Amino acid sequence: MGWYQVDALVHLVASLLVTGYTLFWAIMALALGRTARPAEAARLLGVVRDSRWPHVLVPFSLRLRLPTVGWLLLAVAALSGVLAGLLGHSVAVGGMGGAMTPLLALKLVLFVALVAGHALAMRRPQAPLLYMNFLLTVAIVAISANLMR
Amino acid sequence: MALYQISVTLHLLAAMLWLGHMFVWSLITGPALKRVEPPQTAELLRERSVFMGAFGWPALALLIPTGLYQLAARGITLGDIASLSFLELPDGPVLAAKLLLVLWMVVYQAVWAHHRAPVAVYVNMAAALLILAASVVVVRGWE
């Protein structure tokens, strides 16, 4: 595989992980909102936020809190996306040619909104923010499907 | 063209949601929640995290028909797949590998998905990554 293809694969995997990550938070918000009182649901979302990864092999002090894992996933998605633009795959074979289109601009705006949403949600996890982050992710994936030829 | 784009969008969304759920729950959030204290809270959170059930069958219900539609749009019919004549195409072998891996994931879903199967889970995730790689090659070529 060429470098563009490798980068495209990294971007796909990172996007898949970001999708799973925001889906997880949305499901936790929904599940806890349905089965616990608001104050208890908020407390439990905070417990989830403070949980650490990985759960073995690494000393506890070096384990990452879930928001940090989220930041890493977003960073890999962003960097691999920027690299895809820089590699500027030829439009003739279905790539972007390094060009900015309205659809790509919309994707980038939504990604910035997702980054902001993640920052806010991880300070204080609340259901509306977590749902919004998930919907932003879905919108970004849907737009990405229409960027491909 | 619009129907094709809708198909691609649904195909990608189904894959992202299913595989994202699979990877993140298995590799990140599931393990992270195991060590929450006290253990009763850990158990509660893990139980809550799976209250919506799994995504496999609904995702496959979208992935298979949209995948077949997209193949047909590229000139590869069910008959071509059944007769293996698609192997003669330039990306035929890569496509064959992808379809075999998809078949594995269907078998995994039917046999192991809702049971404790640590080895099969990791084999399934490896298959998913190979499917993604094959998809990149089919759509973007090798170089």
C-alpha cells in the first residue's frame, strides 16, 4: 500500500474509534438518565469520566483518564485527515486533489464543534452535550462518505 | 448517483457504528470500567453500558445489501461472485479477501457474539481491520 492508502486506513480506524467513543458516552448518558436520579446520573457520569485506561500492565498514576483517550483519538483523526489533504491524492483516481470544497469545509467546521463539545463535556459530562457530540460524529461520517468518489 | 451516495453513506455509518462500538467497548471503556471502585459501581456501569444490546445484526442488515448494491454499481453482480468470475478483475483477489472476511464476521456474529469468547473477539477485530484495509485498496488502489 502507498502512503496515501496507509494514511486513509489510519484515518478510517481513528474515525471508527471516535465514533465508538462518542457512542459510548451517549449510551451511558441515556442509560444512566433513565435509571438514576439526575444527581446520581451526573455523579456516575463523573465516575465514568474519571475511570482510567489501560486497566492492567501500566502503573495507576500513568493510566489515562477517558477524556485523555478521547483527545488522543481526536488528534489522530485530525492529523491523519490533514495528512490526507497534504498527500493530495489525484482527483483523477477519486481523491480530493488537495482542494477545499464546501462539503469538506462543513466537515472541518463540524469537527471543530466536536472538539469544543468534547472539551465542554469532559469538564462536566451532561446528557445534551454527549448526545450532541455523538450526532456531530455521525454527521461527520455521513459527510465523509460523500467526499469519496 | 444519489442512490449510490445514499448507499455508501449508510454502508459507512453502519460500519463505523458497529465496529466503533465493538472496538471501544472491548479495548477501551470495558477495561477502564473494570477498575472503578467500588466493584458494585463498576458492575452497574458495565451493565448500563450494554443496555442497548449489540449492533452486529442491525449493522450487517445494512452492510450486506448496500455492499452488494455498490458492487453491482461497479459491474460485479451476485452471479459474478457466485461463479468467482470477479477474481479476474484487477482488484478481484482483494475483493475476494474482503468478502471472505465478511463471511467470517457473519459466522462470528452467529456463533460467538453473545458469549464469552476472548480469542474469537480478537480474531474478529483483526478481521475488521483487514476488511477496512481491503476496502481502502478497492476504492483507492494500491498506490
